[in-house]
Amino acid sequence: MTALHARTGTEMLLVAVRSSSDRFNQPYYFKTSEKVEDFFSLTFKHSLADLVGKFECFCLSGVEGMF
């Protein structure tokens, strides 16, 4: 992702969260630049780390059929 960003200027965000409480990995995100984080912070009024944490909570909650 870093090489692609350097070569093409493409901005990317990778988010990995657990979907089961029997897994022990921490929420993880990778961004290609601060521009990505700025966009999400300005759009949702939360830091990217907070949004990733909320996404993990949503995935762990088992909520389905909201949309």
C-alpha cells in the first residue's frame, strides 16, 4: 500500500477488527497519509482510532439487519 501510494498518490485506509470475542487481536488501521485521517476526523468529528474502536464494538455486538 505504501509503494502504491508513493507511485500513484492513491490514498488508502486499511481497517482490521475482530468479529468474535474469542479472538485477541487489537483493532488495527493503516493510512497512507495524514490526509486520510483528517478526512475522517472532519467528516465524523471523531479520531480515526475512535472510529475503528467503534467499528470493532459494532462487529462484536452481533447487531444485524440495520439497513
